[in-house]
Amino acid sequence: MNLKKASAVLILFGVLTTSSFAQILEPVKWTWEASKKSVKVGDELELVFTGQVDDTWYVYANEFDPECGPILATITFTADPSVKTVGTLKAINPKTKRDDAFDCEVKILKGTAVFRQKIKVLSKNLKISGTFNGQVCTEVNGRCVQFDVDFAFTDIVVTEADVKKNPEPVEQIPAATDPVSKDTVQEKQEPKEYFSKANGPVLDEAILEGEPMYGNDSFWTLLVLAFVAGLTSLITPCVFPMIPMTVTFFLKDTQTKREGVKKAIIFGLSIIILYSSAGTLFAVLLGPEGLNALATNWALNLFIFFVFLIFALSFFGLFEINAPYKLINKIDQQAEKGGLTGVFFMAFTLVLISFSCTVPIVGSVLALSAGGQILKPILMMFSYSLAFALPFAFFAFFPEVIKSIPKSGGWLNAVKVTLGFLELALALKFFSIADQAYHWGLLDRDLNIALWIVIFGLLGLYLLGKLRLPHDSPIEKVSVSRLLLAIGVFTFVVYLVPGLWGAPLKALAGYLPPQHTLDFDLAALAKGKQDDQCEEPKYADFLHLPHGLTGYFEYEQALACARQQNKPIFIDFTGHGCTNCREMEAVVWSDPAVLKRLKEDFVVVALYVDDKTELPEAEWITSRYDGKVKKTIGKKNADIQIANLNNNAQPFYVLMGPDEKVLAWPYAYDRDVQSFVDFLERGKAKFKELYN
């Protein structure tokens, strides 16, 4: 295979790693105009709505069965005695399409979509306004977006009245009413307006001060963790012995050092492309909302829990896990052909062979990246694979270093067993996420801490040689490195013990079940509770706020209380599986300066975006963002954040006034207490300026 063909292969895989950012889709741009600019009272005219539709997208018309499923195009006029409708909304030249998703015939428009509505002028003081609603979908991946366009016609001149002796009865355009369900008539196909007039928090540039407070520390921390995970993979028993063997392949006597270095670089790039492709596919297939839903899906989290459990038992020596030999042999045969093709397939072979040791680590990296922007898993897998590939390129440049690498032996099995204990401890995190999201109540904080105390206590004994497992070599003397590790492990165990009685364990805030699940919490008993709520909060039997705070878990209820008490609202977009949310609560919210302000100056509402509790059908809403019906607490709250604030990452903090205008730039993950206090003070000052 020549260099051009090899480059084409690498480019093909590189395309797979192209990043996609989460964004609000607007696949159709609408304009409107009247067929006449000058009319008389009694005249009829047409209102023309024209949409420029992006390639591969189409707009649903309104001349098909409303029971089919897609949202029909609809106009809802603002009631006014100066005008009445004549006939119904007409789509111009729609095409018939068999919609496989809804299993019915529909009418659609592509390219340029035109709708016409005839009206009659009844008064010289003509006022025409309203909302144009509908749905647009793409043929590429079936994704749909609902549009909701407010319109007004202000340039129509009524030149003179044309009064009839027997005028027709005035038929006013009816006022808009809330839709009730998909089973109603065509005029009720618009999304349910489940907030006040603004439909949720609104970022009004006119009242915001300063710069956006979107923290980036968390993202860089995750990239560093992914890089460290890649380095950790190198010392697993599946990978470490292959380093000298693989690098030697590039520096064999039949080729020059320059050729070997060139192939080693291609080899490292191939590893990066292979691993990064996994992150790309993971992100693109799920999308921004899918990543968050996947992060708390009970089936996936239990699956990861059992995978970690199985690999822990394997690392302990109960059984061996190996990649499929037939597949490895076939790819290995391709590697033996040499050239750049052989280099790529050799990288593929390494990835497959390392599977049995690296899949739990890779799984952890992808799980950490879920629940945020779509770019996260791509960059995290790039960071992971970069660390994984660097040693191969390094040893290719400096082959003499290979001689100094320690040989495989008993120390590698000790590394394997240590990883087994860590896998066992981390498995509980995934079980806890499912347990919290679905409110099973099986793994409370005290039980999780107790299990960790036992697991890490056994790890400490193992490092001291007091516990031996299969395949372990006898330990006559404990090395200094093992002694230091044992000291660190036992220190960690001692740190865990007070957590059984309510110690916050701030360093582990994101990895343990929340504080309220403790059976006996001395700290909570000492703090007591507030008693300044307007009414009993909904969902308080299974959703909670930290540090004795009282508040709400539903947007509408919090908004009503804020108006009653004349206070700003503190909105906490959070999640059961959000590690950074727990860290912010433990490190920042717990500070007296922050906690005092949250208790006294704000109505607090925690909106869990991943809670799986299904809402009553009367509370289901249709998203203005993607046109889908949201049936659970989590999906409804996530839609508030995405549709109104163009953000889907947690934690995300918003300060809002009674008219739903955001008072200060929203605040994301940033553990700086003073910055958070400044954020709260800016919101309080703006609230006082505008509403007091």
C-alpha cells in the first residue's frame, strides 16, 4: 500500500473524529407579508408565510390526518375585532410522503415552504398578530424540531371604510387556548405553554452585566483524568509486555531508523484515531440530550456495574478474559504484510489485545463525559488515546531506553489485583447513579461508605502482603513503594469512617450517594430546617436539597412563591448522576457566606434533569426545542434549560426575576467560593434595581 492510500485511510478515520457541538437547531427561516398593502374595510387579503428550509429537511403541511402523529402547521391569531379568518390555512403545493416513523401518509414541503391564510378586514384600526406553529424534520437521522414563530403585520393601510347596510356579524378571531392533547382538533397541535408568558428563563442582554460565568475547570479536569487513565492502561498486564515487543518491530534490522520512526508515528496516530472514533460515534449517535439520558439510564449503569464487577473478579484471578482469538489472528495476519497497512493493523491488534484490561478504564472515561456537550467524549477519548500512544512513539525515538524497562513478573500481577480493588469500589458508583435516578433506596450513603471501608481496608492488607490471591508471588519483604501505598490507603480508610455519622467528606462529594440518604446524620439534626416556604413543595418525598435548605423541585411552584415573597429565584439545574453538582454543593454551597444568602435572599428550586419519575398526563409538555413530548420530571426540566438557555450541561445556576428575566450571567462549575458569592450579589443588586 502506497503513502497516498495510507493517508486516505487515516483521513477516513479522521473524519469520524470531527467534532459536533450541541446547539439550538433552526433548519427553517420564516418571513411573512400581506398580498395587499392597501385595503378597505370589508376587503379580503391573504397573509403569506414563506420558509426557507435547509437541505435534507422538510416541513409538515396541515392537509393530512391530525391523528397521524406529526404536528400540523397551525396559525393562532391574537383576538381582535378588526379582522376575521376566511377559510383555513393552505399549504402551497405540498407533496405526499409515507412517514415510516408514524406509519401514515403525510403532506410535506421542501426547499421553499409557502402557507397562505385568507382574512377579512372588519375595522379601520387593523391589528393582525399571532403565532405560526409547526414541525420540521430531517431525512438524514429522523430528528425533528418544532418551530413557534410570533408574527405581526404593521404595514397594511386601511384607506377608507366600506360600510354595508346589512353588515355581516363580526366574527372575531378567537383567543388562543392551551392545547390539551394530540387527540384534539388541528388548532390545538401547538406545544403546551407550561410557563408564564416568557415560557421560562430568558437571557435579556439589556439587563445582564459583566461577562458570562461559564466555568471550564471541570472540563480541563476531565481531560487530565482521561490522560491519566491512558497512562494507567499502559501498566495493565495486557498492554505493558507489548511495549518493547511492538517498538522493536519498528526498529528491526531490515529497515533504517528513520523508516522505523516514521512507522512508529503512524502507529501512534492510528491508536489515537481508533480510540477517538469510539468517542465520536458515542457522541454523534446519542446527541446532547441522549448523553445525559444515557448517563442515568438504569440498564446501562447496571450493565457497567456488572462489567466492573466481572473484571474485578478477573483481576483477582478467578478467571481470565481474553479478546476473540480468531478476530485477533485475522488482523494479525494483515499486520504481518508490512508497509503502512501492516502498521495500521498492528495498532488494531494492540487495541483488541488490550481490550480485556482497558475496557473498564475506557468505559469510565466515556461515562464521565456523558451529561455534557457532545464534544466531551470526543476530546476525552483523544486525551486518553494520546497518553496511550505516546510511549510507543517515545521508545521509537529512543530505542536504547527499551533495555531499561522492567521485565514482566509478579509486580504486574500486583498491579492487576490493585486495579481489581479499584474496579470493585468504582462499580458502586454506577449502581448508585441508577439507584438515585429511580429512587430504589438500595444503596444509601452509609452502606456505600461501609463497603468502601472494607474494600480499601483489604487493599491495604494486600499491599502489606497479609493477603494473597491466585497468581501472586510470595512476598518476603515489603518494598518501600508498597509500604507508602499502604499508608495512603489506610489513611483514606480512616478519612471515610466519620462519614458514617454525617461528616461531609467533601473530597468524595461526587462519588458517594447524597447526604440525605444517611440513616443517622448528626450534622443535619444540629442544623434544623427553615420554615419560610409558601406551600409544601412537590416531590419533596424523593427529591432533596443539601445543607438543610428548603425550596422547590418544580419551576412553576418556585415562580409562584418568588412572586408572593418578592424574592429572586435561584435555579439549580442538577442531576442525580452529576458528580460536579455534588462537588459544588459540598465545597461551595456549604460555605457560610453562600449558605446564608441562599437561605435568606432567594427562593431555591432544584430542577433535576435526569429524574425518571413519570408525570401525570395532564402535565406532559411538547418541547419547543425538538417537538417531542416530555413525560418525566427530568425531561421536562432538561427542556427548560435547553429550550430557554441554550445549554444542557450541569451544574448550571440561574438567577431570575419574577418576570422570568435572568438577572446575571448563569454560573457553571467553578469551585471558587468568592466568585459564587459575587454571582449571587450581582443577581441581588439587579433584582433590587429592577423590582424594588
